[in-house]
Amino acid sequence: MTNRARALIAALCAFVGVAGGVAAALGVFARGDGMFAPATSAVGERYEVAVGGVYAGSSRQLVAEGVGWDAFTLIVAVPLLLVASVLVARGSFRGYLLAAGMLGYFLYMHIEYAVTWAFGPMFPLFIVVYGASLLGIIAVGALIADAGIRDRFDERFPRRSFAGLNIGMALLLTVMWIGRIAEGLAAETPVLHGETTMTVQALDLGLVVPIAMVVAIGALRRHSVGMVAAAAFSVTFVTMTTAIAAMIISASIVNGVLQLPPLIVFGLAGAGSLVVIARIYASVRPAARQPQLHHGASFEHLPATG
């Protein structure tokens, strides 16, 4: 792929980082005066709703969690994606993997924001960020394919650790969310925090869990595509688990109740995934060089390379 094409893709990654940073900064610093008013949802649930700021109309619980997520995005995720965009411009294979993983984080985050927060001035920005993130994943995927994915990892790649961590978290999410859904269906007035449905559960069970399982199995079986996907998805995994831990802490500060069990689970998952990521990226091999052809030589007699 040409240097110009790579530069354009790097610029797209940087755009996602900047736009996502703007959205996160507004969520942290323009959330209003912290005033809430009592409200009753369409299903009869009583809750408190924000009356000012960019998240006006959303429940107190969502705002409490969102501030932590926005802060993590602004402080950690945005700088990581901007660094990845520089590495993409330089043609770094590890940079491609990092960028793909961070774009996955921004894609999930802003899809969830677009369909969870009350309609308001942030809605168009959420759509722009997740649309650009999806385009960026496709574009970075083309860079990865162009660089070659065959035999790009050596024997240090932690297949079993990665698969165990992802399958374990996928099963945990499945059990947690099925229980949450069953509880909501059985309740006369389900706890939805002002929403009309369970958005997070729908996204996690329909997207995150299947992707985590497929990528884990692909990496465990040493498929080249599976190992490359694992290297990218591990970045999404660690940022998401750490962001969830930040959300729990933020909500506990606002509500005065610390949810210790999920904080421990997601905190340990984030710490474990950092170790796995370090081993994955240490196992990346340089691209195999194409052999030089002498005058009159034919490709038919050359060995296949990665």
C-alpha cells in the first residue's frame, strides 16, 4: 500500500481520537450543575433524571457511570489512539494492531452511547465517531492484510492464556446478563435506570461474547487470522475492562455505594489482559522479505512467503 494511503488511514485514526476526545471532554466538563429531578419511565420505574448539561434527560445512574467512562477515554484511550495513528503512518505492524484494537474500543463505546443516552446535542457526534471508527477498522484491516499475516507471531504467542481469559470473561458476561434479563422479565417494574430496554446486555450478548469466543478459538488453533484478531481484540479487551472499572468507581463516588465484586472481577481481568498483551506484542515477527528476482527469473520457482 502506498505511503499516501497509509498517511490517510493514520489521519482517519487521529480524527477518531480527536473527535472521541472532544465527546469525552464534553461529558466530563459540560455535564451541567449536577442537578437531578424525579421522573417515572414508560414502564413505571421511578428514577432521577439530569436536568442540565450535555447529558440532560439521562438518569443519574447513567451520568454517574458515564463520567468515569469519559474520564478514562480522555486520559487513556485518546492518547493511545493518537500514538497508534503515528505508528500507522510509520508503517508499524504493531501499530496497525494497536490502532485496530483502539478503534474497536471507540466503536463499541459510541454505539452504546448513541443508543443509551437521552437524545441531545451529543447524538450527532456519537454517530460520527462510531462511523469513522468502523471505517478505520476496515482501512487498518487492509493495511494488516497488505503487510501479510502468515507466520507473524512466534512460539511466545500466549494462545492458551488469551483463549482462557476471553472465554472465561465471555462466559461470565453470559451468566451475568442472562440473570439480569431474567430478573427484569420476572419483575413487575424492571430496573432499567430510565431506559426502555437493556442496551448493554443486547450489545454484549449479541456482539462482544460471540466475537470473544470466535477470536479465542481462532488464536488457540493457531489460525493466522485468529492470532492477528487476538492481538487487536486484546487491546479492546483491556481498555474496555479498565473503563468498566473506572465506571464502577465513578458511580460509587456519586451514589455512595461501592460495588466491590464487579470492580475486583473487571480490575483483575484488565490486569491479566495487560500481561497477555505484553506477551502477544513481544511475539510479533518482522515481515518476511520477498526474495530478489534476477533477470529472466520466474515467480513459479520461488518459495511462498508470509
